Amino acid sequence: ATGADGYGLYAVETAETSVTVEPLISLDLTRPLAAVTLTGAPARRLAGPDRAAAAIGRALLTGAGLLASEQLGVAEWCLTETVRHTKERHQFGRPIGSFQALKHRMAALWLDLVSARATARYAADALATDSPDTPVAVAVAQAHCAEVAVRAAEECVQLHGGIGMTWEHPAHLYLKRAKADEIALGTPGRHRQALAGLVDLAAPMG
């Protein structure tokens, strides 16, 4: 928040009567969200203008970097589950996974997943070692892993056919998590824009 002496980071107790926490209906119901309203709530300052912005920036960078690992996990589950299903589901007397068109879709997804694993691991390593490349590593990981997770979840739903569209199958939960993660700490486009600035790559003209 901005105070009399500039930007600051503050802690507020949610038990205060001047703090209202209103639950929101989110796309991913397994990850609750809420709107927090402060009305003259007492606060304890944790950091002043000299440290607050850097602390929040670091927290958001760390969160985005680690979120890439969750997105990788979503994509891996979706591909593994889809491969299992296409081996067991038979049509025309043979597993649907033996059809060339489905093989190509799963192979393309596997290649995307390999790249996502590399970027997510590098971002995590950069954060753990406090590497100077951390901002670039996180931007690359988020720009790629977010889209791979969504694509893997969409393929999981589609390649499961009718069962993939039902509430009884967990595929829809992974799709909702992937879509929620995609915008949680910056969209892929926002991270690509940040990456362009970090590597001094000018935006296209016109």
C-alpha cells in the first residue's frame, strides 16, 4: 500500500472487524479465492519504501517460477492418463491409441512436455541458486509451461471422448487448474513481453 512516506508492505489481521473476506466463485473450485476489503484496518508495517517493492517483486517472481513446476505436473498427468486410456479403449477391434492420427497428437504433446520440463527445472534451479538469469528463466518457463498445460488438458478431455466430458472423470479438474494457472501470475503473453524487455528485444513495429 502507499502510505504517507511512500510504498510499504503491511500485515493485517483478518480477524479484525474492519477486514471483510468475501469468497468468490472461481473457475478452479479446488483453489479458493476471495475479495478482501479493508476499512480503516490497523496494520503493522513489515517493510518501507526501501525494501517493499523488491520483496513483493521477488515473491511474485518466485511464485511464477514455482508455478511452472505445477503446470508441468498437470501436463504430465494429462499425457500419462491419455496414453493409458488410449491403450485400453478399443474401437474397430483395436486400441484407439494405435490409430496414427492419435499417435501424432500424443507425440507432439510429448515433445512440448519435454521442453516444458527443461524450462520448469531451469527456473526452479535458478531460483534455488539465486542465479542472475532468474528473471529470464522464469519468463521463459511461464510463457511455455502455461500453454503446454492447457493444451495437454484439452487433449486429455478430447481424446477421452464422451467420458472426458463428464463430471465423473477428473480430466475437467486438470483443465480448470491449467486455465486458472495460465492467468494466475501473468499470462504467457505478459511473460513474453517481460522476456523481450529482459533480453533487449524490441517489439515488432506496426
